[in-house]
Amino acid sequence: MSGEEAKLKLKIEQAEAAVARAQKDYEEAEPGSSKDSCLQLLLAEKASLLAKEKALEQVREKDLLQQRAAAGSSENMVDMRQQLVRIEAATLNTFHHMFAPSISDLSQRSKLAKRICTTTYNVDDRPAGQLWCMVLGRYLQDDMVKASHIYKRDWPAQIAALLKLGVDTAANLFSAQKKIESAFDKFRLIIVPNNLSDYTVSLSLLDLFAWGVRRCHHSAKSHNWFCGVQLHILDPSLGSEMINNTILNASGAAVKFADIDGTALQFVTETRPAKRAFAWHAEEALHFGKAVGWPAASLLTVPPSAWSSETCDSSIRDRYFHDLLELQAASVSDQDEGLHD
């Protein structure tokens, strides 16, 4: 066991004791403001514990990679992209449940997610065999669209509970073209809630020609831009990639990821995903992007308004990410000191 791992284990033990104390204080507190304060402290302590557990998993993964490198593993020969994928896997694996769902369970849950998106985010009179892509703002063939969990299914259930977010509900789902969904899933792009103004009504000329004036008039109340939520590319290599050679822009050229950078999500129904789900994903992605050196990750932030929900306590986010960054900064400092020994 490395010294860094031993230090984190001690911090985790201390955090577990703090959670136990906070839990006891909450249970013994009288109803009212005192109990509310105890609850806030309990939630913050739980978030702090999860941050330390995440840091420990990352340290273990880093130590393993260093051991392989010292042994002259062929992994030293992989290119930068493969290295990033490995780092990414280490980050995402932190969120896996102790008992991962089986492949059949995952298949069933994916089908459930798509069914929820189909019934919630698509109008009944949509083109046959097509589903709405919220990012491109158009209907695509059913097999080109994937329903994505924003707060991922294998991230800690405790955090989802603290956020009061049902993982397999419409509030935590959005639908997008498969390559876009994959980039979102891998933190190569984020969708950030930017302000308190959620959406305004908007109709495009494409709607008028494709659906007909009468149909557009019928849909005018439900076809909205979610102007408070915008897509931003983090991975600088992603912008030049083509989304699909059959998806064209107004000039007839294939749409690239650079074309959707900075755009807002669009909807054809009145239901919206939860801003706090997008906000949490964005925080995680920005943290990852900084770790692998993507410049955009250091320029973008998730504004406080993203957490403006009566059901979400922003202190959970603050405590979790503050502790995580603090622990990793301490880890880097320890490594630097070791270089001078």
C-alpha cells in the first residue's frame, strides 16, 4: 500500500466517523430549524465521504498503471488517445456500484430509458419510425437516436438520492443522435444549464416546410428552445469529427461537432430534464477535462443558477467537488515533495 493510499484510508475512516456523528445528531434533533441544520450537515458529510472514496479509487488506478509502466508493459507504447481512454475508465469506474447490473439488466434498462424518452419527449403525430434528437433539433430514424441517462446509472445511488433524482425517470434522461450521446457519455462534451430562463417558443423554417403551416401552428405551443441549457465541446479533437454523413446542414454539408458547439437543446413537448442532472454531469466532466488537459474545461463553469431547484441542495455539490479537488491537490503536492527526497 502506498503512503498516499494510507493517508486517504485514514481520511475515509475520519469521514465515516463524521457521517455517523451527523446521523446521530440528526436523529436526536427536535423538529424545526435545528433538525433542518442537522440534515444539511449530514448531507454535506456524506458528500465529503464520497469524494474521498473517489479519490482513493483514482490513486489505486494510478498506482496500478505506474506498476505496469515500471515492469516495461506494452501499455507504454499506446498513443495519447488510448491513454486518455484508460484514464477516463479509471474515473468512471469510481462510480460503479459494488454489484454491477448484469448485461441483461442493462439491456432492459436501456429499453426502458428509450421507451420513457419516446413517450415523454416525442409528439404522437411525429414522422413514422422517427425520434426527436434534442441536440440537432430534428427527427431522425429510430435506430439513430439513443436515450441517455444524464446522471449515469452506475454512479452512486447515494448522490442521486441526495439530489432527489430518480435515475430511471424522464427528469434524468435526454435523447440524442448516437454519436452525440456517446461523446456526452465520455465527457467529451457537456450540456450546461446557463441561466434561470428555461425556454422560449421558437419555430424554424424547416418546420414550416417539413411539417406544413397548419401542423406547425398546431405544434407552436410545444416546440421550444431550452435556451437555458447549452452544449459545449470539451475535447478539442472532437470539433472536426462528422456526426453522420447523412445528417446535413442547411448548405447540404455533413454536420460536424463544431457546428453544434454552443447550441441550445430543443424540445417538442413541455417536459424537460432536470437542470441539476445536467449540472452534476457537467461538474464531473469539467473535473475530468482539467485532469487530461482540455483547455475548454478550465474556461467553462457551471453557474449557481444551475442548482436553482427547491429539491436540490447546492451544498452537496460544493462539498463533494471541493473535497475531491483538495484531496487531489494534496496528492500532487505529496508527489512533488517525493521528487526532492
